[in-house]
Amino acid sequence: MSGFKILTLIAMVVLIIAGGTVFFRLVEGWSWLDSYFFTVVTLSTVGYGELVPATAIGKIGTTVFILVGLGIFAVAIQQFGAFAVRKREEHTEWLIARLGHHHRPEQDPPAANEPESPDK
């Protein structure tokens, strides 16, 4: 994953959290902390239920926020997970190359549970 892609994903997540925080602060009149908390809890699908939008626009906005924000959040999580898996694979390949291990099945000892053939 390129540096630009990582920064774009981080920026999108930060913008959606900031946008949700400002929205709930203005529409519901919650404190900045409560607005931020509700935004993160909603995006992460935890949903404690301590805060609930009381206004019609707050409820509609929350619905739109969930549909848009959750999609962005899910893509970001998926991309970071894929990045971590690729790095792990690269590290494993590097280790194998570094150790000089060349797998040769004919040199492997037989498995303990391998059945014996009748001609032995």
C-alpha cells in the first residue's frame, strides 16, 4: 500500500469522525466529548446506547452517517489488514531467504503417522 493511499484512508477516517462530531454537537447540542464519543461508538458498531439522537434531523443524520461512515471505516480497516498481511508475508519470505532454507521433500523425515507400505 502506497504512502498516499495510507494517508488518504487516515484522512477519510479522521474527516468522517470530525464531521460526525461537529454534526452531533450542532444538531443534538451534546458536548464535544459526547459528540465525539457517540461518533466513534456508532462507527465502530459498538453502540452502547447511552446517547441517542432526540431530534428528527439527528435520527436521519445518524442513519446517513452509519451508511456512509461505516462503509468508509470498513474499507479502511480492510486495507490496513491487507497491508499487515502483505508485510507479514514479505517478512516471512525475507526470513526464508535469509536462513537459506530450501525445502526438499525427499530430505524430509517421514511423518510419524505416515502408513507403512507393504513392500517395506
